[in-house]
Amino acid sequence: MRILIYEDNLMWSSRLVKSVNGLGHEAVLKTQATEETEQADAAIVNLGSSTLKPEHLVPQLNRAGIKVIGHAGHKEKELHEIGRDLGCHLLVTNSELTHKLPQILQKV
């Protein structure tokens, strides 16, 4: 599966890319959103990033037919609500993304 990873935190992004690749998927790191959307099966989006502008990015990915996994901290309830309103297919905490990535990817 080809997975776009929208993340602007360098340490978190490198760890996430390694984990996705280690599970046998193709991870493509995107540190900023662009007008064009690459082909992919799924995307992991940091809902807490102001530079990625998830309010525009998530609908754009949905229009392209890409399943969106939105993530934010477990105490950031409002970001999870925003992700739900934007149309994320799955919403997970940062901890879940770290510890349950194989199960999360199976859901998309």
C-alpha cells in the first residue's frame, strides 16, 4: 500500500516513515501540502499542524479518493472533532499511531 505521510515534525516523521516501510508499505513523506495530490491508497495527517493546513488538506485527499487517517494528541479532543468534521476515515491518538500502526493500516 502507498501511504502519504503529512507531517512537519522531523523526528516524528522519520519514525513514522520507518515504521510504515517496515510493515512492507511504501511511505511518502510530505512536509507541506500542495495543490496536486499524489496517487496513494491512504494518507496519515497530523491534525495539529498549522503549516499543513488540515482544514484544506483532508477534503482535498478525500476528493482524490485517498483514505485519511487523522492523528492528534489524546488530550486534543477538539482536533479529533475537527478531523471527524473534515471527513477523516479514521481518527487516532499519537500513541495509537505509534503502538497500533499495523492494526490501523489494516482498517484502511
